[in-house]
Amino acid sequence: MPRDTGTTAGTRPSVSAATQPFGRALPGWRPFLWPGLLVSTDDGLIGGAGIHLVNDGQAAAACRRSRVKRALDIAGSFLLLLALAPLWVAIAIIVKVADRGPVLFRWDLVGMDGRRIRSYKFRTMVPQAEALEKSLRASGANEMQSVYFKMKDDPRVTPVGRILRKYSLDEIPSLWSVLKGDLSLVGPRPLRVTELEYLQGWHRQRFAVKPGLTSMWILNGKNAVRDFDAIVQSDLEYIRAWSVPRDLWILAQTVRYLLSGRNY
């Protein structure tokens, strides 16, 4: 199990203030929190307590990588929103006709740096789903080990919702959040704000980057991986080893996985 570095909350401005003494002591280096996605830690960077010092060249490379990933998110989400527009309309009609409830489900998520964000999905559950989840958790029905709630034959899921979830069609509206910049196409699976209470300190390292619509957890079979510690370890490995080719590979494999119908 990875060691809790202690960098579990807060924002970059507060971290910058806390690390100013490092910059004064080592001219030409600057503090950088969360080493993985933008700055490789394989180059012998100076670091401690989750804070790493990078030189100007590494900082410039970090900015370039960040811009490249954002460009990929913008292009990918925009094209997918256009291509899936007819499907979006059809699903909205089906969800509305099925039980006359709301078409969209609004969920509050934990974004990068622990920032609260709001996103939308097509509704796949009954309106009182959140209240039901609390009682199901209390009864021990959760088949996951903490945090995410998963249950075979979940009574909260509607018949239409089961079909949408099988192919992740309920996630189509979330592409708008990717276009806005709150989410990424690839990254750690989003956590709801209400799930924060179940986290251990070191789990919060995954908030180093934007949550994503797909991840290695999805490809590994999200219902087969029940240990949340293993999920977070996979997220942190992705952050450390991030590259454009790897994101493209994950996206391509996600399409294959979803078309197989093994998603739910």
C-alpha cells in the first residue's frame, strides 16, 4: 500500500506558499505538488512529503504536456458530442417516456485539487436512489470494498438504465464537462462528494489530475476489481506514466470494451 504523503487536501496556492522556502534555498528550482502526470519522478527530482522541486526545463515540459492533454480533451469531446447528437436526443426521449421522471441526473463530484464540480448523466436510477443507497450500504449490500457502491441486481437501477449502463451511454452528457474542462476523457474515475467520507488520506493523491470518463479500472473490468486500494494504485500508476500515446490506447481499448457489452 502506498504511503500517505500527507498532501491530501488544499489547493495549489496554499501549497505554493508552504513551499516558498524551498525555492529560496535552491535557486533555479520551483516546488511542484503531485509529481505524476506532468513531471516524471524517475529523473531524481528533489522531493519530500509529496512536494517535488523541478527545474525550469521540467516546468516548461509540464506545461506543454498539460496543454497537449487539454487539446486532446477538447477535440475528442467536441467531435463525440457532434457525432452522438442524434443518439443523445433518442436516449432523452426514451428515458422520459419510460417513467416520466427527469432525463438527466445531476451529480456533484470531486475534481482536480479536491475542487467541487458538477456534471450530468442520463438518469439510470429511480428518483430516490441516493436515499436507497444509504440504507443498502448500512445493510452490507455493497459488493465493493469501501467507497464506490456496486451491487448485482441493484434495485435502484431502472430497466432502461441497465441498457444504458451496459454500453456507458448514460455518460454521454458528461462529455460537456470534458469540453468545459472539469473532466478529462482519460483519468481516475470520478468520486462523488458524498463518497469523500470513505477515503483514506493517501487515496486523495488521485485528485492530482482531472477525473476521467475512462481509466484502466474500466478496462480491467470495473465490476471485477472490488478493492478500492487497488483502484487507486492503478490511478496513481496512470498519473506517473501519463503520455499521449497511452491516452489514445486507453480510449481505443475503451471503445472495444464497451462494444463487447461487458461493461455492466
